[in-house]
Amino acid sequence: MAESQNFEAIVIGAGVMGSSAAYFLSKTLGKNVLLLEQFDRLHRRGSSHGESRMIRMTYVEDFNTSLMFDAYKFWDEIEAEAKTKLFTKTGGLSIGQEDNENIQSVKQNLDKFNIEYEILTPKTVTKKFPAITLPDGYIGIYDAKSGMLNPTKSVSTLQTLALQNGCTFLDNMPVTSIIPKLDDNGTEVFQITTKNGQNFTGKKCIVTSGAWTKKLIGKFDDIRFQLRPIQTTIAYWNVSTPELYSVGNFPIFMYYGDPMIYGCPSLEYPNLIKCAGDEGVACDPDSRDFAPETQGLTGYVNSFIKTFLTGIAEKPTLTESCIYTLSPDRQFIIDTLPSHPNLIIGCGFSGHGFKLGPLVGKILSDLATVGKHPYPHVHQHFSLQRFQ
């Protein structure tokens, strides 16, 4: 057996959450931080790749809206430190029937936190965004702060900053076991073994391995919840009037219908907008087929497009699959294990976590270094206690 290398903190999984945690840990622990990734750096098999993720204040849940203030702040600080652009401001539009409960919750939360917004009627929506047509009885809630993050560039930036702070980052290192043991002082530490036989010991262990989380830590008695990885399909649609769908003329949007549908302006590919839903089929992350499911997607998304948007092709030009990891209530899981308080997990981000990546990373880092964090809503809504 290879001799174990020792670290103050080991992070398993180098998506946006793990890379953010390693970045914040490296600010205080420097070279005593290890980040492990089972695949190549910046791979496309998880949930942190691509060129666009929405960032917005407009959540249905007030606790998620409350967290977005610091999320924006951290993204600004990371951009400034790295001297690179990760965020594109587009404005955002929440769409739904005027009496829709989710739309009303979005409005209430914006009021609660004194966030500026506009209520747009079908007429004023089309005046502001000529590509969008709302049926009678619908409204749009517009907030100017919303926009898009570049995921692959963001994750790369976080990893680069962590490396500059002394963090060790090893990719192609699939972890096969996490074993608690006592060190010479009687303190619990964690022995991490990888598929290629390398061993690492960490005083603190943070698991941010997405769809692979239950495979890694499912043996621990505290893990009494189910995670459901699903394979969903992302679609890009050709537009006949590109200027109407360009940044500045078209916002990111969230349609609160059944199912929910979201979209982004033409930025990733010329003359193509991103428009898809959160539907998907259960999958095993190690054996998924990566094949986009276009029949259902074309049906419900195309129906939305025909009703709400103008000048878009009937079928998507480009599709690709992605993986979400759903918690039972589609809210995050961020906590320490009661039986092993130095083992910290961040998982179940359910397709809406990327925008909060640096904030989650800071929380995970705080739990590892000082044992607490300043966000009471996180413990209330994201802890393991809700599954007991």
C-alpha cells in the first residue's frame, strides 16, 4: 500500500461546489488543501460544464433569494481577483399567469428584500422585448440584475485561483473509499483511497461529488436520504431575427408553468437561443447513454415557443444531455455528518445550484475550518435533519 499523504482538508469532486470550497480553503490553509477529481479537469460528465448558467435573484423560496446577495458578491470578487469576465448581465424575466402561486411568491420575495423590479403586462413585455408575446392573463416580472455565468470558465478560474494559493489538485483520481480512523492523538481523520492505489489522509473531508455522492458515502448511517440523478436535455433553437434574441434585447427567462421552462439569449452559439425544461429520466452516472431525449422536449418546449416567442425554428438545431442530482425536496443538502462531524457534504443541487457555487463553497470551507457559518437559513432548510 502506498504511503499516505497528509492534508488539513481534502475535497472530493471538482465541479463548481468542490472547486469553490478548495478556493476558499486555500485562502487560509494554502498547500494543506487537496482537491481530487475522478475525471479529467473540466470534464463534461457532471453538472458544471458548458457556457451558460442563469444567475438571478428571483426565487420562489425566500431563503434562496436571501442567499443570492452574497452569491453575487462572491462572483464579483472572484472576477476581480482573476481579472476575467465570468458574468454577462442580461436582465431576467419571470413569466406566468398573474394568479400563479410561484409568480406571486417571486414578487413577494423581491418586495421582502427590497429588490427593484418591474411588473410587465403582455403589452409592455412586447414593447420591451419584441421577441416575446404573452397571452392575456399573464405577466412578466423583470429584474435588471439577472444574467448568465460561463460554467466551464468559472470552474477553471476557481481551480486556478486555488492552485495559486498552494492547493494541490489531482484529476483522474477516482476515490474508492473514505474510511474514518483515529490518528496518534486520538482525533478522527479520514483515509482516502483512490482507484490507482494512492492514499491520502485528511483531518477534514468535504464530499462534493454530485451524482456519485451516494456511491461514495452511502455506507454511513447518517445518509438516510435518496439522491436521484436524472439525465436532462439542453436544446438550442435557430432564430430568424438574431438581433431580437441578442444580449441587450432578450433576457434570460423562467416560465412558471407545467413543466417549468427556461431560456437564455443568443450568446453561446451564433443565431441560437437556449430553451429547455427541467424534465429528465433517472440514470446511473456511470452508465448513462448521453443521448439527448428530443421527442418529449420538442413537444412541450415547442408548444411554449409557439405561444410565447416569435421567429424560432420548430425543432432544435443542437441538443446535448446533462445530469442533475435531485434531492427529495429539490433543495440543497449542506451539512456535517452527525456521527462524523469532520465529514462534510454538499450535494443534491437539483439543477439550480451553479449560481450559488461560491457561496456554497464558502459555507463548506467555514464548516471545515471553524465549524459554523453565518447563514441560519442554510441549517434550517439544507441540513440532514429534515430527512430524519
